Amino acid sequence: MASSTLSLSTTSYSYLPNTKHRFSYPRMKLVSSNSKHRAFSVSASASPSLQALIFDCDGVILESEHLHRQAYNDAFLHFNVRCPSSSSPAPLNWDIQFYDELQNLIGGGKPKMRWYFKEHGWPSSTLFATPPTNDEDRANLIDTLQDWKTERYKDIIKSGTVKPRPGVLRLMDEARDAGKKLAVCSAATKSSVILCLENLIGLERFQSLDCFLAGDDVKEKKPDPSIYLTASKKLGISEKDCLVVEDSVIGLQVATKAGMSCVVTYTPSTADQDFSEAIAIYPDLSNVRLKDLELVLENVVAAK
């Protein structure tokens, strides 16, 4: 018997000018490789339903890329970090374009710096007059830079100038009122994520989360799916009944590797990425309601 494959395609309900992703609410269309239609059914007991909503933090709850970049560059300046491959007399400074590429390639602060120094040479600094050559010294350098950067980032968050992205708080409240489980999972340092959440979503919302995980809580950071798989276990909700809100293709891939559906609310630095695996794509959450997400998930199930 000839096999038949099905794929999903999305079309647009509303036009969003000057953006690559031009739909905020997807329709699902079945495409068959076989000329004959193939009947299928979905068992109600096995069908996914939205029981848990999981938010990434950076890029989803707040647009933080420029804040993290500022904190890293302040750390590099403070410790006079200089890589041997650089022709500049000034300390290391990650520009906007490079950091956009870096933060969409590697999750977590320590892995970012470790990758960069492996690629461009381990630096000299006020911590090590000559570039460290053994694993222990290199780990100490990374740890010290990350700790200082984290404290600098906290100062920026505590300044009161940073606000949550549109629609995030309302969507969280809608999910809570509807009896859904709520979680936040971030690859960032736990202390900095806690500070962000307390300042941006408020102490009451933060303390009422059913699950909160940071990069410190799992052995492998994104793009490994461990953080979402751990969240599923802590929530007591099957992966197929969890819906993840991410902002980047790395986060999307992490969610899908964990067996979870994912919607994307992109930022200026991630807008051009390939989000074809997402079940919906939004510029922000200002016009997204819980019922919209439930319907999108239902449409995906029906299409399968």
C-alpha cells in the first residue's frame, strides 16, 4: 500500500507590515502526498489539551537582549578583558549584530563566553595578566565574569526602567484563572531570573507559579530539552499537554525536542528566524488570549 504523508501549512488572518512573520493566528491546512484522501481519527483520550503554559523569560517576559549585552560589556570593561585576536586597543565589546547572532546560537551566559574565548583566544585581564591555560583558571575566569555581569544586570533591572512585554501579565492571569498550570523556564542564572520575575511580574504572581526553573537547576542548558522535560515532571503534566511560549528558534527547537507544542512571540533580534515548527507566531502577546492558544492547539490536533 502506498504511504501517505501529511504536512501543515499556515496562512494569515491579519497583515503585519514590515515584519517577516505576517500572521498572528494560523489556520491549518492538510497537504497529502497521496492523491487519495486518507481518513483518520483522533482519540479524545490521547488528544493534547492545554493544561500547562510555560514561559521562557528573556525575550518573552521582557526584551532583555540589549540589557544582557550592556552587562557583559560592562564586565569586560571592568576586568579589562582583551582577546589576542582583537586588533582594538579597547577591552572586548560585543556589538549589537554580533550579540544577536551569539545569543541566538548559544543559551546561557557561561557557555556564551566559553565558546567565544575558544573561538577567539582566551583573554588577558585584571584577573589573569596572561591568558589562562588550564581548565581550573579558565573556569575561574568565566565564573568571575559571569558573577559580576549578573550583579550588573540586577542593577539594571532594579532601576525601574524595564517593563514586561505587552500582554504577558494578562495572559498569565487568564491561565491562572482558568485553572491552568503556570511555569517559567530560563537558561539564565537563577538569581537574575528571580530578580526579573519579582520586579516584572510581581511577587504574588512569581510565588504562585507552579514551577520555576533556571539554568542552575538542570545539568544541560538549552538547546538541550532537559529544562522543559524537568518542568513537565514537576508540573505533573504530560509534555503533549504543555504549551511553551518562546522568542527564538533555539527555544522553539528545545520545546519541540521535549515533545511540546510551542508558540513564538519574536523580538527585533529574532524576527528573521525560521519558526516553521511553531504552531503560531506573534509579534507580541497584546492581542493573544488564552482561548486563542487553546483553539490553535485544537486545530493542530485536528489536523493530525
